[in-house]
Amino acid sequence: MAGEPQDDCLFCKIVAGEVPATVVRASETTLAFRDINPQAPTHVLVIPKAHHADAAALAAEAPQLAADVLREAGEVARQEGVEEGGYRIVFNTGAGAGQTVFHAHAHVLGGRGLTWPPG
Ligand code: 5GP
Ligand code: ZN
């Protein structure tokens, strides 16, 4: 069911402390930790602690939680010192767009030049 922990979900395991992660920030409803394969000097993932499959499902099922994730993404950028230089918040949605973990997460990328369109 939406919002319930999933046994086979990597990010639910990180929330439960069963898989280690380098946590940079946490709130009552969200967790932010460093991506294991960083694509920029700052590459942090912000996730809702509750399981929702992707950003669209999160927004539909729990709009306040989606807002929490966006707020925390901005706070991560501030905390990491990339706010001034500009940063990117990305939600890959669907396998065709590169989503590999089906627990909603925002990538916060910064600390280098970011081209547009991203390709
Ligand atoms: P997606 O491709 O679904 O948008 O993003 C998933 C992200 O999770 C990838 O950037 C990948 O590097 C990261 N990732 C995969 N496994 C782990 C892990 O065990 N720990 C952490 N911290 N990040 C992971
Ligand atoms: Zn999950």
C-alpha cells in the first residue's frame, strides 16, 4: 500500500537503518544522504521516509510530503553551499528516464557547471 515500507526497496532499507548511508540531513518525514555514485561535487538524494514509487505518485498520494521533499532539497543546497552557484533538483520518473530505484527521490546536484538541456 502507498506509504507503507516495502521489503524489497533499497531506500526503505536505508530509512530503516538496514543499509548504511551517509546522511547529511533529516526531518521528521524526510532523509537526505549522499549518492553512492556522485555525478557532481554535491550529489545528495532527498527521499520521503514513507514509500511512494515516484515523484508523481508522491505528489498524488501525499502532497504535503512532496512539499517536504522540495523544501529539504532547498535546505540541502543551502547547507552544501551550492545555492549561490545554482543547482539542479531532478526526479527521474520511469525506467525510460533513468529511474532505477522506485522509491521517490530528488537528486540535488551542484558544485559544477550544469548544462541545459541535460541529454
Ligand atoms: P535513479 O536512477 O533511480 O534516479 O537514482 C537512484 C540513485 O541511487 C542513483 O544515482 C544511484 O547512484 C543511487 N544509489 C543506488 N544504490 C545506492 C546505495 O546503496 N546507496 C546510496 N547512497 N545511493 C545509491
Ligand atoms: Zn521504499
